[in-house]
Amino acid sequence: MNATRVLVLEDSLIIAMEAEDILRAVGLETIDIANSLDQAMEAVSAETYDFALLDVNLGESMSFGFARHLKERSIPFGFVSGYSDTTDFPADLQQVPLLVKPFDEGAMRDFLAKLFPGE
């Protein structure tokens, strides 16, 4: 995998910090954390990302609209959720790779292999 910069959209600081540690362990150099949709929108307007990890449920909102924004910008992304079932996701986003919480380095490596097949 040639990715070096990732955006993590996660409203739980503890989970975001755990994700950051695991992403560093698998070789990513730059991890930016956004804890709201507004911060995430600002981040992708200001920086270039190789991919993004999106918490599905951000408390009062869902990340599906932002996912479509990333799709329009050709930024690969995957979802992170405590639920392993994507059948409740919008039809156009049901095939997006999903990383199930809680996750570890092995689960992250498997997730990245799905996000970047053949790399």
C-alpha cells in the first residue's frame, strides 16, 4: 500500500487515538483526525488524502453524505462501525469496506487489503 496520509472521521477521541496508533503501526505516516462533519469537510478542502476512515454514526448525524462527497472527489474511504451489518446502509454505499469496532492491527490490515486490493 502506497498510502501515507489518512483522514479519520471519528467522534470518540479514544477510538480516534486508537485508530491513529494502529494506522501508524501498519505504516501510515500522517493521520489527521476530524471529530465532526464540518472538520472533515474543512480537512479535505485543505489537504490531499490517500484515503479516509469514516465512523458511520457521529451521534446526531451519519457520515453517508460525506462518504458521497469523498466518492465525488475520488478519495477512497471505508466505514468504521460497531455493527457488522451494512444492509441498513444506503444502497450505493453497502459495498464499501467496513472495519468493525473494536479492531486491532490485524483487522486494520485486513480492512486495508479490501480498500486497496492488489497492493
